[in-house]
Amino acid sequence: MKKYIFVTGGVCSGLGKGVAAASLGSLLERSGLHVRLVKIDPYINVDAGTMSPYQHGEVYVTDDGAETDLDLGNYARYTSAPLGKENSITTGQIYQEVIQREREGRYLGRTVQVIPHITDEIKRRICLVGEAADVDVTIIEIGGTVGDIESVPFLEAARQFIHDTGKKGVMFVHVTLVPGVAGGELKTKPTQHSVKELREIGIQPDVLLCRAARPLNIDERKKIALFTNVEEEAVISAYDVPTTIYEIPLLFHDQRLDEIAVERLNLQVGPADLSVWRRVVGTIKSATRTVRIALVGKYIELGDSYKSVTEALSHGGIANGVRVEIVRIDSERVENVARIEELFEGIDGVLIPGGFGARGVKGMILAARYARVNKIPCFGICLGLQVMVIEFARSILKLEDANSTEFAPGCASPVVSLLEEQIDVKNYGGTMRLGKSDAVLGADTKIREAYATETINERHRHRYEVSNRFRERLAEKGMIIAGTTMDRELVESVQWSDHPWGIGVQFHPEFKSKPFDPHPLFTSFVNASLVHAG
Ligand code: GLN
């Protein structure tokens, strides 16, 4: 029988529900179960594609081209569960489907209502993942906080699982905050209230993951258990871990979270093999050297805007046995600083990440030039590659107004442009290139050396491409076209010749990096930065 675990959040948002769900998924997977994860976002947007990184953090892209919430990135880093369109559910998708069905007359004249029609569609979407042949347990994370108006239909659908699957088929994990006050005392009242709210809608949590600055003591756990009717051993102390979030699966395992789930859901498992997590945490903790990587982006203020990039950098650190310190540099600051070298003092590598729109691009171009001229390892991802191409065209090809038509429509030297603006490429639409595709890497290139393979498969999310009209001239002057699409039509990667490590990629390698399986490009970039540090 298929099992379902719902993860809800209480008190406030930003408690790390995604990492909690992913960690639980990992523990079950490492006990031999086939796990799937689903994220529910109760907003009306159909997907995260149109959402500002400032509001919502990074947009995570799956192989099948879904633009999803960044929590899917957490699931990808902690587990090996496959992820695609069906693993991300929003209110927008649910209503779109129900309204479409209504327009097609498929409700046979009945009144279409939240219960049962919206809740049925929610359950159908969850079961689409959970009832698949090779799945044992599906973990469904409900975004937002219990008490939000938007999440009511999802919580009602979750409650109905108790009816549909029986008590042994479903389990509820509630992530809550136990705030401290002056003097170090932890306050349990907000947790009591949020559990009360859950119970009012018919859900009694089986497990509480209590987020707090320090571990809860016995008395605090007893008190929470008493007031919330959760068993004492299921009141789990999810305190802030000092060094790395990859310690969280171990923290939960030490408090028997996986065993509680296994007993509660009557699952058949072997012992959990957590050696990979021990290795990852051990490597991070024993690292003595630090490399300093400048992340020169335009959405720097919000920590989560480049989540997969910063995590992949830390994985590159794990692979090299060093700590990666990320120095966030707002690209607009690079534009306005008198002496750029002051900003980059002590920097061992420069990473220019993806982005949309003209703001801040000038600073990225300056950063790329600084890294190229001073032979500092430089990694350009998506917009970062386009910036490297623009900079090279301006400085080396002497095309002063070289630009992307995204920022300067009608410029004289559109080295980056939409495909339909390029005369010699046909049969490609002007829409976003999304999801996975194959690329071929050139012989004797640094990227080929890093991957140690000729063809690769990576994910895309962009609209503009390096223009084929300038490809030859770029190559002649020393910008190696290091990777292309399989048909050789589109540029997938460039490399600065005569430079220790200057690589741009049109795709997003960061989405596929895992702590126990670091992405080869990040491993190679961190290694080059380490060499640069001397
Ligand atoms: N804005 C650029 C494009 O659409 C780059 C996109 C990105 O960096 N993800 O092509």
C-alpha cells in the first residue's frame, strides 16, 4: 500500500520545511524505500516562472522544463527521487484544470465547489505521483503557514487522506518555531497555538519538528507533548546546526524520526545507511583551507536567489576538501565603485550567475573583464556566459556597442540575440529554451576535461543565444566555442584561451549538483580557484 506524509508549517514561514521534508525523504530512501516528494505552493501563479527572485528566491528547473519552487532543489540535493512537472502543484494549476473541465461541460451541470471539486483535483494530483508503480512513500510539503487562507483547500485534501488511505496510510509532520526570549528561555505557546489550528481542521500531527536556536531540554519537550497531544519522543528538536545543513538528516536520525515514521506507517525497511551523510559532514567539518568566490549577481540581497549556485559551490568545496566562502557582490556596486580591485581584493574566483533584464549587467561586464585581464578563474552561467561574450566582443573584437538585444534592441553588434533575429538559424521558436538537452564538448577544451566526457545533458532556462553571425570572429580572436548543441547550431559553452579557467555555459549545471555527487564543473572551478589562491 502506498503511504503519504504531509509536512506542514506553523507560526511563521522560512522555517526550513523544504530541508526538513528533503531530510526525511533521504532517511527513508537510505532505508531502502522508494520515495517521491511533492511541493504545494498555495499561490495563484500557475508556476514560479514569472515570479521575481526577490519575492520567491531562485526558480528551480527540472529536466522536463518545469519552472518550480526552490524547494525542489532541496529535494534534488538530498534525495535521488525523480522530479518533474508533476512534483510541483500550485493553486493556479488546480483551478486552471477545474475551470477548464467546467468549460468543457464535464461537471454535467453540477455546481463546481471547493469541496469536493478543488479538493478532489488536489488529491488526484498528489496520487498521480504517489500511486505510481515503484513508489512506497510520497512526502508532500504544503507551502505557507497553517492559518493562511490560501492553504485551506490543501489542508482539507490532506485531511481527507485519513479517510481515503486509513490511519496507517498517512502521517502528518508539523514544522514549528519555538522562539527564545531574553535569558535563553524557549517559548512553547506559538507551537501550542499552531497545533490547535491544525486540530481545528481535523489534523492531529504525529510529529513536531521544533525549530529553535538550541536543543530543547526534556522539560520543554514534555510540555509541548502534553499541550499538543503528540507523543514525547515525536517532539523532535530541530535546532540550528552550526556548520552545515547537510547535518540535518543525521540530526533527525539521532532522534529516531525515520523509525517513528516507519512504525507509524507500518513500513518494511532495512537499517538506514547514512554513511554518505557522515562523509559529507565530516569533509565539511575537517576542511581547513578556504577559497573565496565572488558571486557577482543582480539579486544579491535575497540569500535564496542563487540557492542552487551557492549550494553547488559548496559541493565543489566538498570535492576539493576546502571550505568555500561566498562573497556576494551586487553587480550595481561594481558599476559605481571607483577602484574595482578593492571589491575583488582576496578573491580567488569569480562566478557570474543567471538573470533577466538590463539592470546590473554593466557591472557584470566589468567583473568579467577584471577576471579575464587579471587571470582570475571565472565561471559564467547563462547570463554569465552572455556577459563574457559581450565583454570579449567589446574589448578584443573592438565592437564597442556589442550587446545582447535583450538589453539593447537594435544595437549594431548584437553578439547575443533571439534566434529569429539571427539570419542563419532556422526552425527554432523565439520562446524560452527550457529543460534538459544534450550538448557536445570540443576536444582539448577545459570543459571537456572537467566533465571527462564528450556529450553532456544539462538544463536550460533562457531566451537569448550567442549569435552565429559573430561566432567565427569570436573564435578567431581567442574565444573558444567549447560546446554546442548536438546539431552544432547553438553555442552551449565558451572558454577564454590564454587564461587559467574562464568558462561560460549557456545551461544551468547548478541544478544537478548534489553534496555527495558534486557537479564536475563546480569541482573544477573550485579547484582552479584553489590553485589561484596559491
Ligand atoms: N536573460 C538571458 C536570456 O534570457 C539569460 C537567462 C538566464 O540567465 N537564465 O537568455
